[in-house]
Amino acid sequence: MFDGIQRRVVSLWFPRLASDRVLRRCPVEAPFVLTLKQQNANRIYCLNLAASQQGLHPGMSYADARAFCPDLQSSVAHPEQDQRFLQLLCRWATRYCPWVGLEGEDGLVMDITGSAHLFGGEDVMLADMRSRLMRAGLSVQIGLADTRGAAWALAHYGEGIAQSGQTLAALSGLPVAALRIDEQMSTTLQRLGLRQIGELVQTARAPLNRRFGPALLRRLDQALGDQPEEVSPHIPPPHYAVRMTLPEPIGLLSDVMAGTERLLHQLCSKLKSQEMGARYLCLSLRRVDQGHQQVKLRLARPLRDAPRILPLFERGLSEIDAGFGIDMLRLEATQAERLPVQQISHVSDGGKDKLDDLISRLGTRIGLENILRFLPADSHIPERSFIMAPTAYSEPATGWSNLQPRPISLFPPEPIVGTDVQPPKRFRWRRMYLTTGRATGPERIAPEWWLEDENWRSGLRDYWRVETTQGRRLWLFYTPQNPGWFVQGEFA
């Protein structure tokens, strides 16, 4: 009780949420299941009513299901899309009350205290919920009680309304599994002869506590209202988007840039309040003839600095066809990343910021994924000692661990004439006759025996840095097990 009003909680359970979501777009009358790979087998994740009537159930092997039901239709499950759909339902449910939260992966919980009279009473409210959800193609079971636990139990096992103050009477005939306990505990209670909640209430609490611990009694007290259980409303993630509707259409590039600048300042203020930075930006422009155009911007680093972002839009906006004019602009950060506040030093320069802006400008032309940087890799094999990663999605390495210098240019080994263990004094490479002026080495590198590599089947390599009298500085190696000389790189 609070402020003289009895608390009332509604539980909505969608037993076929995933399949209903898919069938809303592509309805079928035949048995239908969604499958998901679990325990190295393709198993049923969710199914429609027709499939349930054929004896199929969640967790069943899909191969066995096809044997039971030859005309079974199926699709691959996407649990992440189901969760997004459930969040949309959570937002829809706020039309009945402001206090709506998620209940597991397939349900909602609503605190409708003080809201039912706005719809003509609890019965009318629940009937309206059921009617709207059924018209949307969703199967639902609804429970209403004084507590969250009792409402959940009624939705899953009784589907009804527990009158105010009659919680125990409404739950007495329900199975003990309705207390939201695990399956093993429920099975053990049934073996002890405690099959219904009413029988559990009449049992001494001390033996139950010793046998099952405090979890069982806590769930029982929460369902009966002896222990409080709050309904936490679902807080949707922040949406970073701003919009401007113009009283008169515009078409000049300068006007569009001015509108974009105003939107950028609003968006960056919102991002700054959440300590976030925009990574992908999408500017949508609506023309007076209802045509839509978009300018997308991908940034090399998360940003919330409007003066730095605005010039990056200029190239895309210059290609926009304004037609008879643009009357609406909408700017959205389609992807945002954490960007905490950092201490600014008086000795720091803007070199890194300028490099990031340059990468962003180049990325709008050739794509951020095509701008690469070298990063060190954990291998002593020359061709495996580095990797190439997109510059926009990686940080530069602080240092390379190689103790010996490496050539600026590395290529597949090219054979030259020579069998002696010392670098040849004169050799021919790429149609050039070169003379060895100075040689430094050898540096012996052994193959990584745990990896299969055709290029290193010749065994050990002795590497030499050779400076020729013609000015070429080459990286040569000698293979002792199969005598031969090769050129693999060239120094600057």
C-alpha cells in the first residue's frame, strides 16, 4: 500500500514472440518453426500454434521435427532482432502506464497502479491490450495481481486476474514452478509431494530453508507480497538525432551548410552530455516534392566537435540535387562510441586531430576500410611480423620489437647465383649486375615448425644486409640446408 492505493501489476507473456514476429510479415498456415544451432545441432527455437499441435516443442532436433511433420516450414532465428522487437512492444505499452519493464526475453511487466480507471477499469484495460496485440498478430497471455511474482505466475500458468487482497487464493492451485524457481528445484518439490503453491504455504518454513536455501522462500514471499519486488522501467538507449523543418524551402549550398551547422551544434551538445562521440553521421534532406536524399559521413575517430565535422559534409552536400527546394533536414548519429572528457595540455598540438580529419576526408572518397596502417605481429618470420589494419579502427603501435633493422620493401624471395656461405661479390638481380661493397650479417632465422608454410620448407635462413657499389641496399639470405642465395627485400 502507498498513499492509500493498492499496488497492481500486469504481466504480459508472449509465448511465441519470435515466430509471431516473423509471421507478421510472411503469414503461413502450415506448421512453422524457427531454428537455432544449439549443442552442435539445429534445434527448434520457437514455433507457431500449428507446429505445437503436431507435437513439436522448443529444443527438439530439427531433423526429428521434419520426421514428425514432413510439411514443416522453417527459418533461421535471430534472437537479437527479437529483443529489439520486444523493446518496441515495451515502448508501445507505455500508452497504458509509464512504468513498463522487460520480463526476461519474452515478456513485459507493468505497474498500472492508478492507471486502470483511465481506461474504464482493469477488465477493460486488459481486454484492450489483448485486442490490440491480437490484431497485430501476437499471441499473449496476461496476468494481473498485487505483486510482480503473482502476476507472472498467472500469466504463465493461470492467465487471469487476482482480485485486490486475494493473491493467495489465486495462487493456491498453481504449480510450484509458477514461483519462478529453477526446474531442478521444482522437480524436487514435486517428488516430496509439494506440487501446488497452496501446499507449499502450509509447509513449515524451517525445513524448506534448510533443504532449498533462501531462494525458494524469497520467491514465495515476493509472490505473496511479504517481500517487496520493484518493477524497474526499461530505459531505452539514447537516440542521437535532431531535425529542422524550414518555413521556406532552400536550395543554395551555403543555406544547406548553415542549416547543417545548426543541427551539428545541437547534436554535439547532446553527445557531450552523454560523453559520446559520433562515428557515423547521416544527414537526410527532404525536398518539397517529397523526395529524400542522404549524405553519409564516416569519421576516422569519434567526434563531437561541430567545427571539425562541418567541413567534411561540404563535398557530399555539393552533389545534392535540391530540386524545387529542401524544407526539412534531419541529422542522426547512426553509430556513437564512448568519448570521455580528457585533460587538455597547453603543450599539446593538433597534429593527431589534423591526421584524423585527413583520414576522414580521404575515407569519404575511397572508403575508410581502404586506408591501412602497418601493425606489429607476434612472429619472427619477416613476412609474418606485421599485419595491415584499417587506420580508422586501430591505434598506431608504440614500437616494434625487432632488434635488427628490416627493409622498407619486402617481396617474395628472388633467387640469384651463388652457393658460398658468404654473399657473392658479384651477382645479377632483375637484369642488373651488382657488386657487393659491404655485407653485414648473418642473422639466422629458424622456421616456425608449428605452422605449415611452403616458403620455409628449405629450413634455416641466414640473412645479410648487403650494400652494393651501385647504391642498392638489399636484404639477402642464404639457405644452408639447400645451398642457395635469394633477395627478399630492399632498404631505403
